[in-house]
Amino acid sequence: MDRLQLSLAAALICCISFAREVPETVTPASDSRITYVGRTLAEGDNVTFNWTAVYAKISFEGNYLALKASDTKKNYYDIWVDRPAGAKADRVVAISGKDSLYVLVDEELLKSIGMRAQKQGSHNVIIKRRTEGEQGTTTFSGFVTKGNVLQAEGLKPRQFEVIGDSYTCGYGTEESVRTDPFLPETENSNLTYAAILARYFNADYFSIAHSGMGIARNYNDKLKGDYMPDRYLRVFDEEGGPEWKASESPFKPKVTIIYLCTNDFSCERQPSLKSFKDNYIRLLKSIKANYGEEHPVLCMASRCDDLAADYVREAARSCGLENVYFLGITEMIHDNDSELGASWHPNYKGHIKLAHSVIPYVSTITGWEINDNIK
């Protein structure tokens, strides 16, 4: 081997060694280049939250992304790389316990998704919470890369807000047998009618939802005096404070959807019409205070009881507020066992049918066009 060949070989070895020794960079979770969708609290380097369906958008150089995070209990997250959030994730991560490192993207994952991964050496990632506030509070403290963190996609021009109960949380969506018990592992906010609406209209959304919550009565009279109109203004689902300040958020929804009343009529009981109306109108006024008097609200009634539709319709009719609309879901929705998941809740098939019912109303209210893309 001559001197030139030796020099080239040495240079190649040096390059390979350098490539293998790219230092790790830790970017605070609160960095402004990271986009969060959902109610969060940023303190120092940390971002903390516990409402269902909160998600973050991160862009970075290289082939490695990890998350430093902790959780008061255990929560599950879906990961998508170089594509919008879809019905099936590229990876699922469970976060629990004290601050630990969770690998979101590595060469193995990029190899598995093949040509979809961008070739220019940068990647766009979405990480979304599947489970609800009852499962614990998560804190993101930093993102670890072997390259620079880039400016992520910001909020989409189309935005909406949804307020609900277990249906909106995705309770049991990954089960296919209606008598199966609830498991956190099979709760998936990304398979709900709300997530399907977001994909259909190419929108971002806030989900303010908790299983068992009602307007004036929770499931089987649990947590008396703590109903969704009380929780709506909170930053955190499970804590009493701090209060959410819509005026300080870049999120500006074009419509708010309320899908509550099932738990009010649970266990063959219901609140009085007066208490239901008073609480419903209190919630409507909170929404209007957040986004303005002209902000439209779609009030949905579930099929749980014929009287439930009457209650919701009467609250919407008598509230004295502008741009308040009513939608009643009929018995024909989720009438097939194949569309039911755990504990008689709709699975993904059932949520697709529910989304089909809501899409025309959202289109009419917002002006967002109808198309043939629903998945």
C-alpha cells in the first residue's frame, strides 16, 4: 500500500470514528422550537401535563431522538416519524416513575419504516398521549439528539376543541369484545371521533376529557361537586389549579364540541333538569369567555337515554347565547357488537361511525370543506 492509499485509509477511519462519536445534545422540553398541542405548564426546562391527547411536534437532525421524562403513575404515548398522526403508530412508549430516558427514534425504527423516512438527515416526530389524567401526570424534561433540534411545525390553521368523557378519552378503543374490562394499555385517544375529525379536516385539537365526568352528575354519583364545568378551566385534569388562560395561548379554535351527558344518566338515575341546565350554561359561558361571544359551540347528546337529548337540547335552546348548536346521536350508532370495545364503549370502528355523524355539522359551522378522506 503506497503513501496515498495509507492517507486515504487513515482519513476514512477518522471520518468513521468521528461519525460514531457525534456528541449527544440535550434540549430543554420547554424550548420554543418544540410545538405542544394541549394544555401544558412550562416551568424552567420542564413541560408538565395530564389531559388526554396532549401531543408535541419535534424536528431534529440525525437518526436518534430520546426523551427524558417522568410520570406520577404510568402513561402510554404513540410516536409517528415523518408523517402525520394516523390510526396506527410507528412506536408506542410507556412512561412511568422517576426521570428516565425513553428512545423515540433510532436506526432500527427508521429502517422499519423504510423509504418514508426523509433522506436529508432530518426528521419530524409527533408524540401523543394515549391515556387520560386519571393515569397520572407526565413531565417532559428534555429531548436528547445527536444533531440539532430544528423548528417544528407550528399549530395548523384549522383548530378545534372538544370536551367530553370516556368516549372522548378513547376508553377501550383497542379492544374488540364489549365485555372485556378496561385496561390503560387499550385506551387510545388517537382512535376517537375527535382524532378522526382532526385527521379528516387536517386540524389540531385540544381534548378536555375524563372518563365518568358529567355535566351535573358523574358516573354513579362519584366525585360529587366536581363536574366537567368545574374542571374545564384547569391546566391539569386531576388538580384544582392553576387556571387555564386562553388569552395567553396561541391556540384559537374555530369551534368547540361538547359531548357530555352519558354519565349524568348513568345507573338509571339523572340530575334535575334545572341543575343540568344551570351547569351546562355555566360551561357554555366559560367557553365564550375563553374565545369570544361569537365562538360557535356544538352540543352533542349521546344515545344513552331519550331524556338526555331533551336535556341537552333545552340547555342549548335556553342559554341565551349566540352560535350554540345541537346534535343528537341516535341508537343506530354503535348498534353492532363488532363496533364495541371494552365495557361497551365504542372501539375504533364505532368511533369512525360517530365521526361520520359529526363531520357535516363541523363543516357547516366552520366552513371547512367536506372531502372523501376519513380514516
